[in-house]
Amino acid sequence: MTHLMSAREFNQELSRAKREALVSPVIVTDRGEPSHVLMSYGEYERLTRSPGSFVEKLLIDDPVDVDIDKSELGLRPVEF
């Protein structure tokens, strides 16, 4: 669950923001619009880490669900 916090709350309650960021990202708003995100360093490293090899890229924990329809090719008989 992401936490929302106004810039004013963030300035007044930095310790709380840091505690919440250990659990999930904290979105800091400025005049009601998201302006910054506070997250743990571990989460930052996970998001910015680049898999080194092709095998590591295949093992990424972020699965993508893709529905692929079997296409109809309309093959014709071949004359020999």
C-alpha cells in the first residue's frame, strides 16, 4: 500500500515518513499533485539494478501476461 503525504506533513513528520517508506513508497504531494517519492534504499536498488546477462533478464520476477491469438494463415495446397 502506498502512503500519501503532503509536503507540509513530510517536513513536520520526517521520522514517520522514513518508517513508512521502509514498508512501501511514500508519495509526497505539493498542492495536491504528486511531486516526490520516498522509498527504502533496498527498493531503489531493486528498481535501478540492471540484469547483467540474458539469463538474468529471463529470470526477472515481473511477469508479463500476454494473450497471443493463433493466426489463421490460410495455407493453400502445393502443386508438385
